[in-house]
Amino acid sequence: MARDRLKEILSSLSHLDLEGQIINRTAHASGFGGSCDVYSAFSIRHNKTVAVKQIRVFMTKDRDFAKRLAKEIRIWITLDHENVLPLLGFTADGDHKAPSLISEWMENGTMNDYMKTFARNCLETCKMLVGIASGLAYLHSKGVIHADLKSHNVLISANKSPLLADFGLSLMLSQTQATTGTTSCIRGTVRWMAKELFQVSSEGHLKYDEATDMWAYGMIAYELLSWNVPYHDMKADHLVMLAILQGVLPAIPEETGNPRIFKGIWRFCNRCWSDKPSRPSAEESKDHFTALIWDRECLICIEDRRSLILCRNSEVK
């Protein structure tokens, strides 16, 4: 059986097993997804509050699920970057027949939550985009495709840095759902999906790659500029899908902050939404927004210097 196979494979990862180490788990989930429920708890081993991502039991009925899950755990545990959420381990204890993945709990929540209190200015937006691009460039350098990049899958640390979460696992879960005959693999993520992903291959799979991640990155930049999800004026996902296939892109949001930097961000969004292979890489994105930050800081220095000169001249007079 698939679940027996899952148990067998997880036993080979015993050094990551946190059975008996996770306590004070909340009775009710703090977050829900199509494939997982998220709870908060406390890890005795790590002496910190953690997030417990409980995979839905129906996912374990797929014969290939165990193998894919083990592969994702092995990959995730090797990743080490300041903008990538680290995996602390897993647990399969209690009455649950599916494992839970354990990571550090982020009090600031997701970027989608954080935007409600986020300082809406171009400088802070650029800093956030540099962090996201840095994490994404790292994943791509390791051969990992995120496959579900959106504000809901970017967590904000205590020092307000973005951390990418749910990479790889999102694609794996989507593939599993597709094999079970459901279409929820794209539900809820349509607004961030590249147009080529709506053109399913002859094998019936969605072709995620670095370029599709970069399309989604452009949509995240749009979220930070507009404080809205992409295509927020369209309530139904099928209308969004049709718009994307017809080449309809999000309209430019109301300009805020430094006009030069705002336009620089917006132009880059449109580059991310261009046809492949014209989209920028994550590394190029990081460099672009780092340069915008430097431009902003240089402008401030120039303005401060001018003010100082004017002040000194007035004192001389």
C-alpha cells in the first residue's frame, strides 16, 4: 500500500523525525490549503514555536506520493539561504496517517498579511523584491522550481525579511492532485500563473520552469505596488485565465513614492510578463532592484548635500 511505502521511506529519514518533540499543538488550524492544514506548536528540540504543516490524508493514497515526498524532504533539508524557509524536520506521530512538515513559525505571517501594515513606498518595495529574488535565485541555482510563487507563500521573518515557502512541495502536491482526477492543482494560483501553463502538454502535465517562476515574481512585484492581488477586479478564476490567454495584463496601479523608482519597478513587471525566453532571471531581478535602491540612496545623499551647501551659503551671507 502507498501508506506503508510512505512509512518505509520516512524511516530512512529518521534523523529528521521529530516524533515526541512537538508539543502544545493548537487545536484548530491557523491556515488552510488545498492539500495541507497549518497549526502552531512548540518544538522541544529547537526550543521555539514552529509551524506544523499537516498533509491531508487523501494525498497519501497516491502510490508515487511517498517517493516524491521523500525526495522533496531530502532537497529541502539541504537548502540554506536567508530568504528560504528552512525545514526543521517532520513528524508522523499521533492518529494522523499522513506526515507533518515542521518549520519555524513566522509571527509576521505571509507577505499577503504583512502588506496590510507594510510601509507603502518604493524603497521598502525594492528591499522586499531583492530578498524574494535572492531566495528565488538560490533555489534556481540548486535546480529547484518554486511552482507556486505568490504573496501567500512568502513568509515575513521577525526582522521583516521575506522567506520563500512551499517551493517544490507545491508542484509535487499539484501533480498528485492531478493524478487523482481533480483540477484544484491550479485553483487559487491562477492569478500568478504564466500563460503557457494554461497550455497543457501532450503528457497532461503543467510545464513549470524558471521562466514561469519569473512571471509569478512579476505578479508579486505588482502586489507590492498596488496592494492588490493580480486581476483583483475579476472575481472568477476562469475569467482571469481567459484574460491571461488573451494577453491581458494587470493595469498600472496608482503611482506612489519616487516616480523614477516606481516606473523602474513597473517596467520590470512587464519584462517578467513577456514571452519566453525574454523574461529576466531571478539573479538579474536581484541586481536590478539592488541598483534601484542604490539610486534612491544616492539621490538622498545628493539632496542632503545640496541642502547642506545652501545652509552654509546662507550662514556666510
